Amino acid sequence: MDLPGIGLGARTIYLVCPSMSTCIIILSLLLCLCTINFVYRFSVTCPKLPHSCRRAIPVSVIIFMIKISKLSKQYGKEKIVENISLTIKRGAVFGFLGPNGAGKTTTIKILVGLSSPTHGKIRINNKNPLDKSTRERIGFMPEDPYFYDHLTGLELLQFSADLFCDPISNIEDILKDVGLKDAKNKMINTYSKGMKQRLGIAQSLVNDPDYIFLDEPLDGLDPIGRAEIKKIILKLKRRKKTIFFNSHILADVDEICDEIGIIDNGKLIYSGTVKKFKGNKTLEDKFVEVINKQNRH
């Protein structure tokens, strides 16, 4: 009996099978078991195909790095987040939008392990976000970061880096990227709100994380500061980092996000591409229209 052959390339898994039915079975099993950290291409070859068709058949496979299933959070009888399900691809920039009090910050705190869900499940790279190995790969900037004002910016980042077993980011490079290189030796109590926002983003990057969660990272920044932070986010995207962030600045979301999720009153009302959501309108106009329509029901 002929047995299937499996070969592993740098970005491709090659299958050579005696029949197409065998190829399909093996491919299905591989997809079910797949926990790899990047998108593989499966190349399937079957000798029993007609000679004219006997060539590799590429099958693209999307690996979801963040998966949220039926997530709910409530305090007493008050439902803050209700039955949210999302999938976010590796290397994507995902914008999480909603009016004040919609449940955005609660959701992001659950994702990074600072709060526990009432119901539902979260997987980051197919692991529980509370696992030590996963938390070491997470960077987080809260909505209103609090710092030790008696430290300098450089000292704070060195302190943050020391919390990790094996910090591998260059702190000087991070300070340069966020525009704080010239202020690194100044006390944090002399920083403006915008400077503290930049420091919060810098602090979230000291462990060179694969999954970066930012709660209102553009809040309080002037146009130049916002442009610099957007440049950092796009640079991280090019390095295949997965970025999840909340924001009220919809023009910036439109510019840098691959996909968005919209939450209102704790319920997810849209998840998908920006282009599909806004149609021929601006993202802000479409967002306001959808939220107003939602609240009229």
C-alpha cells in the first residue's frame, strides 16, 4: 500500500499522496493540529491526477493568533461585555472601537489577564493568556498609565525591563522611536500628558512582545506625536507583531488598521475590514450612523 509523504519547507508543507482523498484527509488533520506561529502554505501533489494537472496545488492557511470565544463579563447583574467572539490574524493591526462605556477597556483587561471573564474562552497562540510563557510575549499599555514620578524615563524603562527574565529590546532604540530620547534623563513628573503617553507605549515594548495591547495610545498627542506613534505601529506590523488597540480617533484607525471590531453596550455589532464597514463614507460618519441606529432600537 502506498503511504503519503510529508515534507517541511521554510514556509511550505509538501504532501505527496497516492490519491486525492488521502491528501484531503491528511491536510485536514494537519489543519486541526496546526499551532505554528506563521502562515504556512500547504502544497498538495497527487500522482493519480491527470498528467496535465499533476502539479503542486497551493492551499493558503490563515493562522489566527488571538481567538475570543463567547466572552462575557458581568458584575452582579450588570453585563459589561456580552457574548463577544473575535479572531485576529498574526501580524494584523486590529482597532477596537465603541462609545464611552461600551466595554472596550474591560475587554482588553481580560485579554491581557488583568481581569477574569465570567464566561467564555480566550486563546493567544492557542494558549491561555494567563500562562507564563504567553504573558512574557504580551505588551500592554493601559488607558491612563501611572508612573513613578521620581524616576526618569530611562530609569522607568530599565525597571520595567528588569521585571522580565530575558528582556531583549534595546531601551535606547525604543526611546528614540517614541520621541523621548532627549527627555530620557528628565524626571517623569516634568513630562506632559503627551510625553507620558509615549512613555506608556515605550514601556509596553521593553520585552519585544509578539502581542501588543494598547488602550487609547493616541489620546493626548498632538498631530506630530500621533504621526510618530502611527509610524511605530506600522513598523511593528512589518515585524509581524499582532497589535490590538482601542481608540476614539477614527481617522487614524482608518489609516493603520487592517480590521476593526465595534462594540456598543457590551455587544459586538461589527467585525471585519474597515473598507467593508465604511463603504463610500468616512469611517467616522459610518461609525456615528451605526451607533445612533443601534441606540434607537
